[in-house]
Amino acid sequence: MDLLRKTPLFATLPDDELRRIADLAVSRRFAKKEAVFREGNRADGFFVVASGKVKVFKLSGEGKEQILHVLDAGQTFAEAVIFEEGVYPAHAETLADTELLFLPKRQFVDLLERRPKVAIRMLASLSRWLKRMTDLVESLSLKDVETRLVFYLSEELKARGIPAKDGAELELAIGKNVLASRLGTVPETFSRTLKKLQDDGLIDVRGKRIRILSAGSLFSLLSR
């Protein structure tokens, strides 16, 4: 129940409602790089990440991977399937050994019908998800790779409560190849973009750790 309390989807629910949801949850363990579900699989529930990391992605006709989300402990995914019949619209795969809580669709819908407050909070969560998807589409379609990368760094700093100023440090939570896909590019282009920002004196890169050297110049790239 403590994990569910830390999940934005359920954080504001009273204890009795949270306990009912916890009673529905089934723990499932996955090894690294194991499929949680594939696009087109029957959608029979949604998930909460208890530990580990999960990527949600689409594949193009040529097999190119486009990562939509990378999810950590306390985050939910596939919630939208609760409100519709059909199949999962994307693939989900673990990036590390992972434990998930599975919430079965039929039982959860029964709970929503009896407890409308839970449904209201889910709608708020789905609204945030829709905004994230809209931002992702805009980022991938209207901005070059350099701007996408700077936007990602800005959002990560904000999410972690780190002031976006000179000297700020950020350790990438995912591998560079995964991040490249998340930004809609290939690893070679991502590496060149990272090197260019470093050569321009805007950042310093040491492995997965990035240090902001000139915050003003770096984040001004977002307004061009």
C-alpha cells in the first residue's frame, strides 16, 4: 500500500480506497529486457512499477524503435486501456530486473463503478498523460535533435528539483542508446549532438553524468 500511496495516480486517495486497490494488485517479476506486453496483445489490465525500469515504445515498419516513455518505481502505465476494449497500443519491455503490480481491468472497472472518486482521480492522471504525449509529438516533429536534448535536460532537472544554473549536475537515468531513441534519433547522431554541446562549452560530459557549464546559453536554445 505504501507504493500505491507514492503513485501520482492514487496519492490523494483515502486509506480505505487505497486498501481496496491494493487488494486487487498482483505482483509480477520480470528479468531485464523481458517483454511486459507487445503491441496488439489483449489489454487485460494496467501496471504500477514497484522496482526497476520499463520502456514503452512503438516500432516502425522498418523495425526502428521510438521510445514513448521510460518509467521508474511509483509510475503507472497502460491506464488508458481501462476505459476501452481492445489491445495494447504499444510495446512495453523492462530495462532492468523489475517488479510490477498488475491491476486487472475487469475488477478495477467494478471498483470504479462503486467508487467514483477513484475514477475522477484517474481522469486527472490520464489528462496529464495526454499532455505528455502532445509535448512528445511536438518535440519530435518541430524541433531538431539538439533542441530535443536540451529540452530533455531541462525537464529532467525540473523533475528532480535541481536548479537549472551553472554547475548543476545530472546523471542520466537511462543508457545513451535508450535516450537517443527517446529523442527520436540514432545513437551516432545523439553522440555528435552531445559532443557539439560540450565543444561549445555549454556542458561537460563524464560517462552518464552531465554538468551544466553555461545554463543561460544552453537553455536559450529552446527559444530559437
